[in-house]
Amino acid sequence: MRTSMCVLLRMTATNNELLGLAFMAFFIITLSSTARYYFKFFCFVVLSVVCAVGPVPLMLLRPRDYRNALLPAYLCTKFGKALGASFEVRGKENVNRQHGGVVLMNHQSALDLVVLAYLWPIVGRATVVAKREVLYMFPFGLASWLWGTLFIDRRNQTSAKTAINKESKAINEKQAKILFFPEGTRGEGDNLLPFKKGSFHVAIESQGIVQPVVISKYHFLNSKAKIFNRGHNIIHILPEISCAGMTKDDIPALMDRVHDLMQAEYEALSEESLAINNLGKSL
């Protein structure tokens, strides 16, 4: 009897400690924006891996197929909302699924993975370009390979060019849409960063189309101030720009044209986002 009581008391004490720790964590996260920022990003990373890796057994039935990402994409949009990042997609009527092309998006944060999740079922036969290091991030690398991600070695220009040339052919032969972040790195400011030429080389070589996609500024997110609140954001798919008849000599002018177009739309959407989220100014 005495032994049973001791066990019961120890179990009760353990449960009380767990409850105390849970309450303390909740209290800290509630009061501290920094703690909330790291907690939400931790949840984002964990849930991203779970959503990507969970369906892998099904993906093995059709490797390198863009449809393998549809279920992870659906789950990603749901947990994005749960973390406070909701999106609306405009301009769906501008998407032509009957041909391939290059889709260009502004890059702000790792949360752009949620944007990709919204776009994946809309644009058609989608694929993305990622640095080769991602392939070795097991098990996420395996999942991304199974849904057709194109991995390139950015340090090896010859290898990267060969891979991009193959994907250019896929645009015409498989009506694939290749999704790029032309800035090449994340930018949280009011202006888009300069574009890199890689995606425009693909567009010119395929003689296909460029389709700009602009995402409003993440006013709810600030990595420097460690803020991760709730926010409603806008994804706008703009009309296609044909590259038929263009040559490599046209790349600088095309880059400037697309950059100016996306910058103007970025400013307009970001202002609208401020009003939607009842914010007086950007964080």
C-alpha cells in the first residue's frame, strides 16, 4: 500500500511539473514576441518536414512527378493558416496550363514555402530549382526529389547551365512551369532586390513565357525585430510576357521590364496589405 502511494505521489508530482512547464512556456510565448517568433518558426520547420515526408511512401509509386507535391502543398496551406499566415490568390485567370513557362516570384522568407504551396495546384506541371545542398537534407531532400525539384550546383557554372538547359526543354516537351525566385536571396525591404539572369536565360532559350507573381510584403513578419504575428497576404499572378523571338541580347531589357512591373505591383499590394491588416505603417 505504501509503495503504491509513493508511486502515485511521484506520478502526480511529475504531471504537476509538466503542467508547470507547459504553463511557463505558454506564459513566455504570450508575453515575449521573440519567444513567439522562434516558437512559430520551430513549428513551421517541424510541420514542413512532417507534411513533406509523410506522403513519401505514396510518392515512390510515381517518382519525379509534380503531383507528388499536391498533398504536402494542401497540408502546408493549412498549417500556414494555423500559424497566422493566410493568403489569397488573385489572377488565376492569367494562368494557361496548356503550355509551360518560367514563373518568377519575389522572395521574402522561408515562409515563401507556403506561397509555393498555394501556387503548385494552380499553375499546372510545376517544378522548382534549388541548390544541390537541399538534396542531402534527408528526409526533406528525398521528398523534394520525388516531386521533381531541379537541383543545381551553383558553384559549378557548367553543371548549372546543363541542368537549366534540360529544364528549358521540359518547358516545351512537358508543358512544365519552373518556379524561380529571381532575386536569389531573401529581401524584407520595400524594394525588390536586383534580379539574377538565370531564370531569364531559361525563358529565352525555351522561347516560352515569363509569368510574374508578386506577393505582398510580410508586414506581420520581421526577422530583425523577431516578430511573427498574424497577417493576411496577397498573391497576385500577373499576365504572361511572351519571349518568342527574343535572343540573349534581349535579356537585360526583359529583366528591367519584369523588375519594374513587379516592383510597382509589390508596392501597391503592400499598401493594400497594410489596410487589410489594419496597420498604420510597415513593421
